[in-house]
Amino acid sequence: MERTLSIIKPDGVSKRLIGEVIKRFEKNDLRIVAMKMVHLSKKEAEGFYAVHSERPFFDSLTNFMSSGPIVVMVLEGKGAIKKNRELMGATNYKEAKPGTIRHEFASSIEQNIVHGSDSPETASTEIAYFLNALEIFDY
Ligand code: ATP
Ligand code: MG
């Protein structure tokens, strides 16, 4: 079993895609073992995306990520990190495969509906950024 962090970004929430995204996870054997809605401050968004702090899109990305509420989830399942990223599709929605979340719903490279951890190391840091042990459940 593996765990990964998923975020429905502010564009996904405002486009009313929470149910659509969750449905895809549950249908694909990704169990939601933690979930909450959060509105990040600019500083908190900068902390989350600190690895990208030198990138030209950092300021815009962190403004976007702090522009409205997000839904943060921990997904658990066999190969959860890779499976989640397959369901999401490529970062650039124009390159994302048909049927993926980003291909279907994203509107720009930045506003691409979902985030997913990209390795076991980032998954554990990202999960710890949002949730403590008492907020993650076994069922
Ligand atoms: P995420 O980390 O959100 O799951 P990702 O791993 O597919 O996405 P990263 O390279 O980690 O992509 O970039 C993080 C986020 O920064 C992207 O999801 C997107 O919102 C934004 N981003 C990435 N590249 C660009 C770009 N060239 N221009 C604008 N925004 C970008
Ligand atoms: Mg990433």
C-alpha cells in the first residue's frame, strides 16, 4: 500500500468538480483516507510549492493556489502515486491523454484542476504539510 497527496485546486473547486474528481479516485481503487477543505494564505502556498521558488511561474502559481478554497486528500492504494498521476494527466493539459482529469477540465498550464505528489519522498512531506496522524484513517 502506498499513500499520496491529492489537491483539488481552486479552479477545480470553483468549477464544481469536487465530486467528479473524487468519483474517479474511488472508481480506480484509490481509497480516500483523509480529506479537508483549506484556503491557503499566500505564505502557505509558497511553503507548499517551495521547490518551485526559483521558477518564473512561482508568484503566479502561489497567487492562484491561495485564491480560493482547495480540497486536500490523502489517497491510499497499490501504486497510488503513479495511478493518481495517470488519472490527472500531463501538467500541460494540451499534452494530457484523453480521458484524464486535466485533458477533460484544465484551462491552462497553471490552472490544471489537480495536484498529485510525484514520488514517495514528496508524498510524505506533502502529506505532513497538511495532515497529522489523527486526521488519516484506516477503514
Ligand atoms: P502538481 O505539482 O501541481 O501536481 P505537476 O507535478 O504536474 O503538478 P509541476 O512541474 O510540479 O507539475 O508544477 C507545479 C504546478 O505549477 C503545475 O501543476 C502548474 O499548476 C504550475 N506550472 C507548471 N509549469 C508551469 C508553467 N510553465 N507555467 C505556469 N504554471 C506552471
Ligand atoms: Mg509537481
